[in-house]
Amino acid sequence: MKRCSRCKEVRPRAAFASNKAARDGLQAYCRECWASAGHLKRQYGITEAERDELIASQGGVCCICRAAPAAHVDHCHETGRVRGVPCFSCNAALGQFKDQPEAIRRAAAYVEGNAWKPTLVAPGVYQLPS
């Protein structure tokens, strides 16, 4: 448990955002206070109201899976442009694919069963898709 230095609430350590600058590796503010202290403006150039509008335009759910609640602002690492607010899992998946659309398309084809499915050409002879 740790006390937020802004709201003075005692919360579990998991409720605190990590911060490389802090000596103990933990942010002095809880996630809610960190967000309200201007984190969105510093990191993404948007306000809380703009983020809330974006979440509302998505129906309050993840812009990718449309099942989980929208949780993390996603942005293009090259341009800095905010793209949407996916859930934790979808945001992590984008990071694992390193924001490469071609890799994401291949993964979708794989899941749909269209990629890397060998075709039987002759008995015992298979041809892989090109």
C-alpha cells in the first residue's frame, strides 16, 4: 500500500503509474491524479475532455476489439497523432506488432486460416502460398 501525495488516498502499489525518474520506480501520484495533473496534455497533446469525447465516439469500448472498456490512448510513434483509445490488451498487441500494418494483416490472415495453409498438389506434395 502507498499513499498518493496528491489526493492522500492509500492505494495498492499497482494503482500507481511507473515513473523512471522516481527513485523507487513508482510515481508519487496514483493513476487518477497523474491523469488529472496534465499527463494527457504533456504526452499526447489532448485534454481529458478530448479523450472522453474520443471514448464516447467509440461507444465507450475499445476501438479494436469492441468488447473491453477503452483504457489507453494510442498514438502514432512517428507523427505523434492520437489514433484512438483501445483496451489494455489491444494496445499491448499493437506494441507487439510494432505498429506495422503488414504484420497485422498477416496475423489476421493467419487467424482466418488463409495464410500458410498448404495446398495438396499431388499425393504427399504440398505447396505453400506465396
